[in-house]
Amino acid sequence: MDFETFFRRELDGLRGEGRYRVFADLERQAGRFPIATYHGEGGPRDVTVWCSNDYLGMGQHPKVLAAMHQALDGSGAGAGGTRNIAGTNHYHVLLERELAALHGKEAALIFNSGYMANWASLSTLAAQIPGCIVLTDALNHASMIEGIRHSRAEKQVFAHNDAGDLRRRLAGLDPARPKLIAFESVYSMDGDIAPIREFCDIADEFGALTYLDEVHAVGLYGPHGGGIAEREGLSGRLSLIQGTLAKAYGVIGGYITGSAALCDFIRSFASGFIFSSSLPPAVAAGAIAAIRHLKESSVERQQQQERVAALRAKLDLAGIPHLNNPSHIVPVMVGEAKACKAISDELLSRFDIYVQPINYPTVPRGTERLRITPLPFHSDADIDALVAALSAIWARDGLKRAA
């Protein structure tokens, strides 16, 4: 087989469909978010980023930066190995205590990423619990899908956010069989929110474990940033809450929280945890600072919510179609891969606005979109510039307007 020809042919296929992904060479500028330097044709220039997952700008917060500098100077760059082999730093222990307290749980366990936290935890639970069957939401993240697949446990996919379908499926199972319900709170592409209370009621009725992914909610919702579950007073009813440090907390890493026995079980059996080198101490220190700050401060959350509302209102006035949802995620709908890529390219080249195209397999074909995430730091002028640019493209290309 001519492997190089095969690789090139498959890549050309992606280009032909408009699904080939191009990474913008961006240099973030601390203190100037959402401004970044774009290193592209014509030399470096400033662009406004509209798709960052650093939702509250904690990646530039003085408390976070100071904590990371202190840990870097005190503990050095790396952690020294896996958690089992010289890689457990005191900052890791402090971070896990902070996360357990945030969610009102007995314990927490940190991973190198939210993806690894989901993959390792779900694959371990579903594989190690004898006869376990997983009921997974149809729109769960790829990391959850891969973890469940790797476990080789039986699974059933229930209709997205559909408590009725979940209950019907559970009712058809052997009452004695171990069951695990896996779902997210805020879904990152549509921005909708799961009916967590109903799912908890159903789990109680059928004796199932609940696994909640809060990666797009921690830091952003609840009086202390504990996510949708905290906001709704439901944290104590969930068996396991998974989150990330790479979005609202501005650094990198993932985690789970739950009972001491559950976290210890995953610590002891999950290969993805056992054989991965641990987070650098400076990263853990930065995460601790971000969590502590957002436990006490709601200013960033309030500012972001106001910016989201302001953008939505101006998109409505301009007739730019976007999904109406109760979260901070604003999906502007295009509906065709090549058009979505072309709009993203033009926003960057002509208007100095960066927002990436989202296409299959991240979203179903025919639902391609621009996923916009307003930050507390986007100004009224930034919003006006984005909406004007989108309006100009929509008018020129005759794209469908919202009613």
C-alpha cells in the first residue's frame, strides 16, 4: 500500500468537503484579552477572538499568574513523574481538597485533561463493575463516548435530554443489574442544559449511578462556581461530578469528585490515571487560585452573562440566526460546511475577527455553525464590529436571516 498517497487522498477529501481544519497561529496577550496577535499572511496583526473557552479570562488574572510564578520558582517546571512515582506534589493535594469542597464531595482526583478524566473514569467504572450497563445521552462529548466504548460494557443511547426515554429504557432492564447514567450539564455545541433534577429522580428510582460532566459549567454557574448542579442545589444527589480546569479556570487539567471510595477506586484501577505524568505544580497552583477567586467573586460571571445577552440582542436585531439557549454559548447557524469555513476565513482576513467553523463530526452535517463565546472583556464596540461583519457577509451572500 502507498501510505503517503492514502494520507494525501483522505486529506484532500476533507478539503473538498470544507471540513479540513486549519489552526490559526494566535499569540494571546495577557492583559488584553480577547485581543491576540495573529501570525499569518502579511505579518503579525491584532485580531479579536470570539471563540475562546477561557470563558472568564482567568488565564490572565493577576491572582492566577502570581500563584503560578510562585509555584514555578518554588517547585520547578515539571512534577517529576506519575502520581505513583514521585509525581504527587503538595499543590496536587491542595487542589483536590479545593475541588472536593467546591462540589461538596468527600474527595477529588485530578487528571491531565478533562478528556482524560472522562475517558479514564467512565472506562474504569463501566469495565470494573460486573454486568454494568451504561445509559448515555445521545449528544455526550467524544471523551465520554470513547471511555464507554473502551470499557466494552453494554450501553444504551437515550434521546438527548429526554427523561422519558431514559426512564423507559431503565424500566426495561433487570432491576438487579448495575446501571450508570452519563450526561452533561451544558452541552458545548447547542448550549442547552440537561434536566438534572429529573435525571436524579430517575436514577434514585432505579438505583443507578449518575455521572455528570460539568466542564462547560464549572466556574460559570452557581453561587461559588460549582456549576449547574450547585446552582440547582443538586450536587449532593450526583454520584460523580466531572469538570475541567481548562475553561472557566483558565489553565489545563481535568478532575472528578465523588465519595472517597469512588475516587480511590478510580485512582487505583484507571490506567489513564496510573500511567500519566501529573500536572506541573505551577498549573495546579494556578487552578487553586482561580477556584478560590471564583468561589468568592461573582463579578466575572455577571459580566459575562451581560455580554452574552447584549450580543444575542444585537444578533436578533440584525436577523443573524443563532440557537436560543439558556447558557453562555451562542451558536450562529450556517448549515453548510464550505460556507461555514468561508465565513470564518473572511472574518479573519477582512475583519480581524477570529471565530472557528464547527462542522462534522463535532456537529451533524447540515448544522454547521460558528460557535461564539462572549467574554466579560468584549466591549460594545467589539460586539458591534462582529454583528456588522456577519451582517455584511449575510447580505452579500444572500444567507437565510432569522425571522
